[in-house]
Amino acid sequence: MKYFYPENYGAAADGKTDDCKAIQLCIDDAAISGGTVVLESGKTYYSGSVTLKANVELHLQKGSVLKAASDIDSYFRPCNFINDETNTLIGNPVTGKPSFCFIYGYGADGCSITGEGTIDANGHSFVERKDRYYVTGNFYPRPTVIYIENSKHISFKDFTVTDAPFWTLHPAGCYDVLISKIRILNDLDVANSDGIDPDHCSNVRIEGCHIECADDCICLKTSKGNAEYGPCENIIITGCTLISTSAAIKIGTEGVGDFRNITVDNCIISRSNRGLSIQIRDGGNVENVSYSNIIIETRRFCPDWWGTAEPIVITSFNRDENTKSGHIRNIRFFNIDCNGENGVLIHGNKDNIIEEITFENVSVTLSKQSKWETGLYDLRPCLDYGVEKYKNSGFFIRYAKNLVIAKSCVKWGKVCDDYGFAIDARNAENVELIRFNGTAADGSDGIKIG
């Protein structure tokens, strides 16, 4: 293995001088025959965008920092669209390819980012505060930290990312992706600072990661901008600890393609607005998803964020008048402990019924914790609903069929007036209860199925 050092190409590594050219020359030479670019311990490399190449390992030694530049003009633009009339950049919406990215790769088979160093994404150079709970961008979209497209056999291991201004790690159209033991430490008030977003990817393993971020920690997507690639399938998520102001682990909302064959196990979700979420708003379908051995703690954050502290959410709604949502079927939950301000939400629509959902050994405890309003369910984004007013129940079910709730229970902690039934199911067909235990919040009969 050959090692390449940016200092040999003119890098100052003083945290002030732009080392972009030196780092890129280093990567280019390493790509000729395959090699490792080493960022050394105790040094800070300040840089604009760099392009990762096939068979190149970018290795950050422990104590090294790769700091993203604060000048947006130094960022690579995969989609640099200019409005001819105003001569201004048109930023793609979240459903498209990134308009800016810090570390970029295309066709970079066998590339990797490793080591125990830190990528400082310098996100606060690109955001501004909206209120005490919420920071958004002064332009949109802001830079994606790592965007690797159409690449095979790629790895991300051991490093830390801090202060992302937008999505942190976004592999798109990639095959055989290993993400192991990385830390993502983003501020919990920065909008869109997702952790890991596999997009139209297959054979992905996400293991042993710790993620704190505003918006979703891990979000599987099939975005419109990368629709030339296949489904999101054969995904394993295991052994992660997650904190989120939106959903800790989500499928959707961007979902023009299918999602299938996904397992999530042995994770702990704490201090989150939502736990496990499947949100389908486009034509993509979801099937064969299994969640097991997961602890979920939820509390509501401010209303700027989607969600009202639901530990588990499964919804399918039409995004708009021209977009019919896909189908959700065969979703399984085993050995799940939920403790928070709201209960499980399952809500399809009359033209697209959610079906074949199993809950086994699932405990749901509702207890009022935050200062924010309860008695709400957040169904955004969609054509027909918003944040809807209903009493919170252990299981709130609409437009679903073939549900099994076995050896499960609903409990109540600190009860408030907005708490209702153990199970509130309407427009639901063939709901089977096996050894279920739960009363209403007031102690009366807790099951309402109609």
C-alpha cells in the first residue's frame, strides 16, 4: 500500500491556508495505482471541495481535522443550474441531486474514508437562526458533506463528522456500502442536517454508529433526482445509538422508487421527536421490513419539526394531486419498548390500505413530558392532512388491514386530558389481538375498533 501526504504537495495544514489543491493532487496521484491519502494527527486541513477517486482511501489519523471552507464558491457543484434571466444559481430541492458538496465521488469504486479523525463541516457558516429552537439556511439547499454517487464496494469507518449544514453522508445509486462505527455530531437545531441517507442503494450495512442530528439520523430514500438508479434494498442497520429532532430511523419521505428487504435491530433511540418512521408520499412501495430489539424514548420538540413524539409511524398519503402514494406491506416489530408522549401511528388512505403489520412483544408507555401541546398527530407532508387533533392512543390506526398485535401492552405514566384509548382503530379490517393488555387512560375499556 502506498501512502500519500498533502504536505508533500504544498499543504500548510495550519487550519487557515486553503489546502484544497494539495489534497486533490494527493488523491489524484493515489488513484493512479490505488493508495492511502493520510491527514496527520494534530493538524487541521482547511479545504474547499475535493473529489474522491476509485480505490483511494482518505485516512484521517486520530487528532486530525479536515475543515470545510466557509466560502460557498469553493464548493463543487454536481448540479450547477443557472437562471438565465437573473443569472443566479438555482438550488435543487431536497428531492434532487445536491447543488453543493464538500467531498464528492462519482464512479469511485472501492473508495473509502477511514480513521479516527474529524471532518468539521463548518455548517454555521451557512445557516441563520429562526428562533431559539430552530436554525435554517440563508440559502437552500446548503452543502452536503459527503456525496458519493454510482459507486461500488465503498466504506466509511471510524471517523467523526461535526456541524453539518445539510445532509451529512449521502451515498446515491451505490452497491455494497459499509458504514461502520462513525460518529455524526450535529447541532439539534440545524434544519436538514440528516445523518446518513442511503439513496437508491443496495446491500448496505450501517453498524455501530452514534448519531445526533436535527432531522433524521438514518433515512433511506429513493429520490427523484437519482431516479435512474434502482430500489433501496437489502439494508441492515444494527447496533446504533440515535438522537434526533425528527425521526431516528426513517424510510421516505422521498420515495419515487421501491424499498424492500430491510432489517433494523439492537438500536437505542433517545431524546427524539420520532423513533421508527415509514413515510410514503410518492409512488414507491415498501415491503419486507423487520424491526427488533429496540428501545425508543420520544418527546416532542418545537412545532417547527415534523412529528408529535410518535415512537412508531407508518403512513401512506398522496403528496399532491398528481402523485399517488405507494403501498406498504409486510412490516414486523418484535421486542420493542416505547416510552414517550405519544403512541404508535398507522394511517393509510382509502385508495391505499396499509396491510400485513405485526407487533409482537411491543410495550407502549405514554407519559406527558414536554411543555408542548399533546392530542395531535402529524401527518405532514401530504395533500389532504396536516397536524390533526385527536386524543393520543397507544395504537392509533386508520385505513389498515391484517394487523396482528400479540403479547403487547399499553401503559400510562403521567396522564393528561389529551390521552385516550389503548387501541383506537377505524377503517381497519381484520385486527387480531393476541394476549394484549391495556386500558384507556382513564382506566375504562381501552379498545375501540370500528
